[in-house]
Amino acid sequence: MALYPYRLYCRKIDRARNQARYYALAIQPTLFGEIAVVRQWGRIGKRGGEKREVFTTERDAAIRFLMLARKKRRRGYVPVRLI
């Protein structure tokens, strides 16, 4: 598994459009030795959706992770530092 954890939590808040959304990304190992990119999204304070994509190598998972992170940044999501 990775030396550095891949985790990202972003928010998009637009009061004029009544938007308060979150998007979380993580890379996690599976029980079968593969690597999964886990996505969670929804309205802040509510339970949203979740999707997992399984990859055979950590490199492929990291490429997908970074592609998704760039896509969300272009759409206005801002990374949030969690305590």
C-alpha cells in the first residue's frame, strides 16, 4: 500500500443557488489485494452516494484519483482541511 494516504474532501457552497455539496475521494486496499478508488458525494449534512472502482495497481488508482480531483476542482469544488 502507499507510503502516503490518498484522501481528499472538497466542498462547493453557493448560497445564491442554494448549493451545499461535498465530494470525498480515497484510495483503499480491498480484501483481495487490489486497490479501490472510493468516491462519496452529496449534500452537506445528508447521506449521499458512493461508488468504488477497483484497479490492479496503485499507479492506475492514483491516476484515476488525480483525474477525478482535477475534474471537481474545475467544477468549483474547494479542498477542505479536516481536523
